[in-house]
Amino acid sequence: MVRAWWLCPVICLLICLIPTQVYPADSVRVNLQKAIDIALSESPTMRIANREVQTKKYYKSEQIAAFFPDVSLTASYQRTLKKQVMTMEMGGQAMNIEVGTANNYVAGLSLSLPLVMPTMWYNMKLTNVEVELALEKARSSKISLISEVKKAFYGVLLAQESYNVLLKNYKNVELTNKNISDKYEQGMASEFDKLRADVQLKNQKPAITAAENGVKLATMMLKVLIGVDINEPMAFEGKLADFEDQVLNEPIPDISSLNLSENTSLKQLDYSLRELELSKKMVITSACPTLVMGGTYQYMAMNNDFKFSEYNWIPYSYIGFSLNVPIVSWAGTSYKIKQSKLSIETLNDQRATLEKNLWVSITNSINNITKASEDLTSNKETMIQAEKAYSIVQKQHELGMATWLDLNSAELAMISSQLAYYQSIYDYISAYAELNEVLGKE
């Protein structure tokens, strides 16, 4: 058996040399779809919308219950302080007779059932429309929330890309500064060149700090939007470059093929119009006759003492119908009908105006999509050329064939082209999110 005692210190040394893996504070990785899912489950906006829908459903159940018989238990006790006196003539003489007893008890059931009640019927229809409107408002909240989360998520990606571009540029400037410092120490560069390189390096830090703060602010805004605590350890994954194929290959939407049938604002106005129409019919039916069936079944007992076991409980019951025919109410009803008609006309005008504005918004979104797509094609080519030019000038500067000004100009051109490249992708996907929101797509 070979003794391997000498392996122990070697293994210990290797373990010490292996770098310890440090997990970042943002341990929860969240992509776009997961951010949307979190928002739909945690956002207060969706909880409020769902409560509104549930409230309308409860109200609908309440209206349905009004069509069922209303049965109530009634009971009463009456103590006679002074009995009623009746006067009767008997044999030519007047006699006073007290009527009633000292204790009077009544207990029983009362029944009421609406048979002909037009207002209740239309109120039930109105409640159904209110439930549908609440559902549409909830859908509107969902579509709006998804759109806002998408745009906020894209904003985080843009902020991260901008920060990465500036950080990469800072490392390039830092390398250039080191090269110039080395040349200065060897007497191959002037003190002015070294000072200029130091100043340029220090000037990069404020921009990087601002970009880093921009990332933090965009991240906090997204966390608030999806309904999580801003201190929740969370990192948003993704790159704007992942959307490049979509921008370059996806066809531009044809406005003639689009429609507003699913636009939630128009659908809500349509529901509101239906509510006004039903409200007008309710006004009309409020002046129509109503028929209600009612009945009572009860027991009565009348005694002068409190010997309950000896009471004689007498049953009493009836059933009947109550007809109510309004006569003078039409005078005020006609004015209410005129008010309802004016409200309907106003809402129709508002709907027509809203529809025109929505088409303007669609046209603007398509124009932004088209412009962003064209800009990306140009910006990508410019970025590749600028990166190549910077690499050439950087090599020339190291060999003394290019000035610091040439290097600085190439560097600025590269940064601008990279930021423009990411900005064009952001503009495209943000415009698409706005277009889908207007079209009512989730």
C-alpha cells in the first residue's frame, strides 16, 4: 500500500487557492415573463380590480334574491292601559261595555312576493351590465399593468446596457491611461499627455456613477410596479440585444389590418351606453303599474292575566294582491327621459372622439416602430464600424502613429453608436408595447 501522507498539505494548499464563490445580494433572478406574473399576483391594482368584480357579483346576487318571496316573522305584545268603552241601549237604558283585554299577543309569518315589477327586471339587467363592466375594467387594469411592466423592464435593461457601455469604456480609458503613464516614466510621453490622460480618466467616473444610480432607480421603480418591496433581493435578467432579431425580421404592422374591437376604453364606453339605455327604460317603467302578492298567517291571544298555559290561541290568515297604478308621475318622468337621451348623445360623441384619438395613437406607434427598425439597421452598422475604428486607432496610438485626440474622438464615436444601438431597440419594443395596449392585447 502506497502511503500518500504528503498529499494532505498539497490538497489543503489547493483548497486555499480556489477562489470562494460569492453570491450576489440579488439572488432572485427574474425575467420579463416572471416579472409580469409577479405583478399580476402581487400588484395592488389587480387586487382592487378583482375586489370590484366580486362586489358587483355580490350585488347581482342581491338583486336576484329580490325576486324570491320575502318571508318575515312578526310578533307583538300590547298592554291595554284603558280599555275602549262601547255604549249600547238595552230596554231604553244606555249601558257602557268595556271592550278588549288587558294583554294582547300576536305572532305569525308575513309573505310578500312581487309579481309585476318592471323596474326590478331592468334593474337586474343593469346589474348584469355592471358586472360585465367591472370585468372589463379588471381586464383594462391587467392590460395596462402588463404594458407598464414591459416598458419598465425594458427601461431597466436599457439602463443596464448604458452602464455596461460606460463601464467598458472606463476600462479602455484606464488601459490607455496606464500605457501613457508607462511611456511617461520611460520618457516617451510628455507630462501634458499624462495629465490629460489622468483628467480624462477622472472625468469618466461621474458618468459611471450616474449610470449606476440610473440602474438602481429603474430597478426600484420596476419593483414598486410589480408589487414587491424595493429592498427585495432581485435581479432582472435579459439583454436588449436579445430583441434584435424581432426588430430586424418582424414585419411592420399594417394599419389597415388593425382594429379597435378589443380596445378596453371603447368597450367600457359601450357598456356605459348600455347602462344609460337601461337606466332610461327604468325611468319609463317606474311610472308603470306594479302588482305585489302578500299574505299573513298568525295567531292571536287576548287575556287579562298571565296564565300562558290557559291562553286560547286563535289563528288568523289572509292572502291578497296589491295593485299600484301611478297617475301623475308621468309629468316628471318625461323630463327624466329627456335627460337620459342627452346623456346618451354626449357619451356617443365622447366615444367617437376617443376612437379618433386611438387611431392617432396607433399611427404614432407604427411610425415609431418603423423609425426604430430603420434606425437599428443603421445604428448596428455604425456601431460595428465605430468599434473597428476604435480598435485600429487604439493600436495606432500604442505605436505612436495616432494622437490622443484621434483616440478620444474614436472612443466618443464608439460610445455614441453603442448607446444609439440599444436606444433604437428600446424604442422599438416600447412602441410595440404601447401598440398592443391600445389594441387591447395582453
